[in-house]
Amino acid sequence: MTAQTATPRTPVTVLGLGNLGQALADAFLAQGHPTTVWNRSAHKADGPVSRGATLAATVAEAVTASELVVVTVLDYDTVGELLRPAAGALAGRTLVNLTTGTPGAARDLGAWVADRRAAYVDGAVYAVPQTIGTAGAFVLYSGDEAAYRQHRPALDLIGEGVFVGTAPDLSSVYDTALLSGMYGMFSGFFQAVALAGTEGIEAAAVTSQLVRWLTAAAEALPAFAEEIDRGEYDTTTSNLEINAVGLRNILATTEAQGLSTDLLAPLQRLFDDQVDSGHAASSLSRAIESLRAGR
Ligand SMILES: NC(=O)c1ccc[n+]([C@@H]2O[C@H](COP(=O)([O-])OP(=O)(O)OC[C@H]3O[C@@H](n4cnc5c(N)ncnc54)[C@H](OP(=O)(O)O)[C@@H]3O)[C@@H](O)[C@H]2O)c1
């Protein structure tokens, strides 16, 4: 009889046990990774420790415990403050930073970590703590590709990993873009709910229809993106003039109902600029040219 031996799991350290860090530690623990944790407020380690994690007394001790170190705290300044006293322990390890920040901060941290002879991988998480490890969760990574590939089995426990490039700031650039899209959607949501509310329609009633419509409308985005990448804006469907007129009607109604037009008026300026520049018959996607020109 041949004895079956399980493949040893990579030891992982999780620095930061806020909402996200707790979920990450649990995802690693659930799959048998020896998991070391550290958090400023040590009591937040009670849950992970009860499920098998080891609590480190210091950041340096936590970094020393594992070849793979995942950090998720408030911001990049905090990451820097935590790691500076532990700098000597970083050599030969991989730091995966899942904290949200700016591309500039990711570049600076990536260079600092590389100077410590450690590998740096920056990541942007598209999940909430409750959906970590589920099919809908994904993470965009950039930075040291070899280190990312080496640790992919563990990192994929967070959500599907997508490596977007070797520049350390690239995942943060993507993140800024994706979150811009999300906040644009929220501004449309607030506008829709406020407008419907002026006629006594409850938020839930308009939202159930809005989600259907936004889901269908989102399907147009890849075709718009192809037009933008080609720089060719011929269309037989949704041209700029029809959208400029449509949005003007919406703004007039919004004003008539006593609401602010601040969220949508800038979009009208882009459409009008394109129409005034002779592109009334072009695709709606051509509005990006006015944005790029800073108009
Ligand atoms: N939650 C999500 O769904 C989600 C999704 C994607 C990305 N993110 C990003 O992940 C990061 C963490 O988010 P979170 O939801 O886990 O936040 P959170 O629950 O507010 O936790 C914040 C963490 O940062 C630590 N912290 C704050 N200031 C500190 C300091 N001066 N020194 C040491 N530690 C400090 C906190 O320690 P204490 O416990 O001691 O306060 C805690 O561990 C953020 O950048 C967030 O944008 C979160």
C-alpha cells in the first residue's frame, strides 16, 4: 500500500486583519496553509487564531514566518510605516500588497521593496469580504511575474488572479479606472433614485428596473471600446446627436423637478462639444475625444 502524502501548502503571512485581512486569513487557513497573522489591534487575531493561525508579536516576526507575505491595511503610508522596522526581514520574500492606493504610491513601494531584495506584487481586489474565494471574486496583479506565478496556487484562493503586467503600478492604474467606472455608475444610480423620488416612486421600485437596464446597457461597452481603440467612430445606431438631445431632456426634467444637474451636466458638455465640432453622426463613444482633449 502506498502512503498518500498531501502536497505541503506554502506558509502565508497576513499583515492587517481588518475586514478584508480576516477574510484572506480564513481563505488560506481553510485550505491548510500554515498562516501567520499580525494586526495593530491584536484582539482581531482571535478568530483566525481559533481556526489555526499563529499570531506574531511584531511585523518583523510575521514577515520572517513566511515566504509569501500579504498586506492589506488602511493605505500605503501605513504599509510603509509597518514595513520599515521589518525591512531586514524582507529579503528573499514576496510581498503582495492588496491595499488600495495610487499608482505613484505603488511605484514607490515597489522600488523600496526591490531595494530590500524582495519581490513586489501589487494587487487590486474585486470582492467584498463575504465573497472572497467565491467564483465572482477576482484580483488584478502586477509587478514581479515570477513571484506571482510561484505563489499563484495560494493567491487564487482569494479569487481568480489576472496578471496585467510587470510594472508595479499597473494594477493600481487598472484599479483607478475600474473604480472610476463604478463611481460613475453610482452617480447615475443617485440621480435616478432622486428623480424617481420626486414623483413618489420608491428607490427599490426604480432600482429593480434600473439594474435590468444597466446590465443590458453594459453589453454595449466592448463595442464602444473597440471603436475607441481603432479611433473609428462610424455608427448606424446610437449617434452623438441623439444622445445630446436625450441627455438635454433629462437635464431639463431634473431641473424642473428641483434637483441638481451637477452629476450629469459635464457629460452634456462632452456630447455638445462633439456635436459642435461636426461629429453629430458619429458614435456616442467619440465623446472620449473631448474628455482626452480636456474639454
Ligand atoms: N473590504 C473590502 O471589501 C475591500 C475590497 C477591496 C479592497 N479593499 C482594500 O483593502 C484595504 C483594507 O480594507 P478593509 O476593508 O480590511 O479595512 P478595515 O476593515 O478598515 O481595516 C483596516 C486595517 O488597517 C489597519 N490600520 C489602520 N491604520 C493603521 C495604522 N496606523 N497602523 C497599523 N495598522 C493600521 C487596521 O488595524 P486595526 O484593526 O488595529 O484598526 C486594520 O487592520 C483598504 O485599502 C481597502 O480599500 C477592501
